[in-house]
Amino acid sequence: MQKQFTLSVKCPHCGQSFMDEDHYLNGFPAVKVTVETEQEKGILYLCPIYGCFKHVCTIKLKDHEIVTLYCPHCQTSLMREVLCKSCTAPMVGFNINVGGKVNICSRKGCQNHNLVFEDSNDLINLFYDKFDARY
């Protein structure tokens, strides 16, 4: 059985949490962000389980559409200058509460995502936090 872990994420600009205690996906608080297409703006709730692509959106998202995500608190764009290695769409970035970053593709349906840790202690903190590991 594969171990799954959840990520608690926050805005890389204002530091506010994206975790929404009022909306749950797969039994965990969803990641709440503002989403914008060429036609409209809405709210996107993402599953916080790393590797799960379940989501709920208040607007219709077309398959393969590239969307722009914003912080629901400070309204700053979460788009990164890094392009997806699978489909070349812009990546979207969140900071992980215990350190490090998670990047997801902005194209609906693309499942490319990755974790980035500049400090190995952040990775160790995530491991201990999620798997209740002991020394």
C-alpha cells in the first residue's frame, strides 16, 4: 500500500494559509485559491493529498485549458516563470507550511507536479510531520 501525505500550503507572497476548514476533499481541508480563465473568475478547491488531482471549482474549467491562480487573501498571482516539463504551460507555486515548495501545472488535466526543497531540513521536517517519525 502506497503512503499518502497531505500538504498544508500558504501564499508565497503574504504567508496566509490556503487551507479551508469549511471545504473538505477526501476528508481533509481543501486548498482554496482564486482561479481565472479568459472568460471568468471563481474559486478552486484542490485536494491537499500529494498526487491526488481531485478538485471542485465554482466555474466551468475546460479540459486542457490553462488557468491563472491567485491568492484568495492578497490576490497576488501564484504563477511561476517555470514551465511545465510535460506540456509547457506555466507552473503554479505554493509554499509548504513546514518549508519547501510545491509546484503544479496550470493546465487542466496535466498531472505534472513536484516538490522543491532548498534546505534538506525542510524535507526532514515534512517527513517527521507527516509520518510521525521518531528519532
